[in-house]
Amino acid sequence: MSADLPGHVAIIMDGNGRWARRRMLPRLEGHRQGAKAVRRAVEFSRRAGIGVLTLYAFSTENWQRPKSEVSGLMKLLSQFIDSDLDEIHEHNIKIRTIGEVKRLPAAVVAKLDVAKAKTAHNTAMILNIALSYGGRKDILNAAVKLSRALKSGDIEEEDVTEEVLGQFLDTRDLPDPDLLIRTGGEVRISNFLLWQIAYAELYFTDVLWPDFDDDAFRDAIEAFRSRQRRFGKISEQIEEGKMTP
């Protein structure tokens, strides 16, 4: 992969409902079209050489939506696994999840377990799906696990660092995102990967998720490539090679 491309892209997939409403269609039809955009994004990432694609598929707050919509979303997730797993596996893509996945319907959890097991040894790319995920909950869970490790003596207090805490997050075996994309015109993070995006480049677009195609993805990548990632340093340090970003 080219050095000026993001190794890890995270996407807040927003706008399915508005896409459907503008066409006077049921919200679930927007989610169906959103599932097609997921397939496009995965394929684009694979072709581009992006190592990790994290998709915010269902947040902890989404459980508050009408039961019929939640049920429809779970059905679409199940259908996605049924229809796309073989192709994902053939393309050497590893599926993994973050979040409180056990809250999902048992049948969906079982299919996800099969998908993760089948693709566990794939190496071309990681498709990381955030399900029943919340950034604050992720950090809280990590803090609780770290506290237990301190009490048990597995970790000494003086050894606690950001890296140590990071090992208790859901994303402990993944690099932090380089680029966070949000579609749909909203300009907020919505409790997504709050710890992990500390130094990510943020890209917001008015394009609704069902309309997010290769051109829209390419625009986000080009915006990322045009930025200078300083990580708290100054331009002269980077340009003169005194510090490698």
C-alpha cells in the first residue's frame, strides 16, 4: 500500500433514513441500499490496499429505535453474511467485530461467529464491524478490566500507560484509524472510537450513505492525502526529517 494512503479507515455510515424519506420510501429500503454501499466500500478498500476498514453498523444508542427497524437491521446483517461471506473469504478478507455483540439476536451472533471463524486466517484486509458499539462504553469497559488487573497484581500501577490501557479496548489488536469518514452531512463523532481517533484525520461529506460510491470514497482519500499529519509536531520538524511522523 502507498505510504500516503490511510492504513485504517473508519466510517460512520449516516443518511440511510433521509435517503429513503427523500424518495418517499420506507426507512428499511434506505438500509437495504446502504447495505449495497457497504459492499462497494469493502471492494474499494480491498482494491486500494487499505488494510483495515471499520464500519459503524449499529451503535449502543440504536437499540432505542423502533423495534421493527431494529429487527429489519438485524435481518439485513444476517442476509449480508449469507450472501457475501464466500466472496469476502475468497478475497482473503478477515471479518471481526467490536462492541457488545452478544446483545444481538442469537441467530445473528451465531452467523457472525461462523464468519469470523471462517475468515480468521485471512490476511489481505480486515473488515471490522462495529455492532452495539459505543466509544464511551469501550473506554469504560477497558478501565474496569485494567482496574481488575491492578487489583490482581497482574499489572503494577507505575506500569500503566496509554498503550497498556489500549490493550483492554475492543480494538486492541488493530492500528488506530488514520481517517474517519462521516457521510450524511452531520458533523459529529456520535460516540464512535473516541479513544482511537485521537490523531485521525476527520472527513465529513454531505453524500448520504446509500450514494457513497467509489468516487465519493476517492474524494475522501484525496482529502486525506492532501493533509500534513503532524501528531503534535511542527511542519519544519517533519520536512527536515528531525522527527518521523
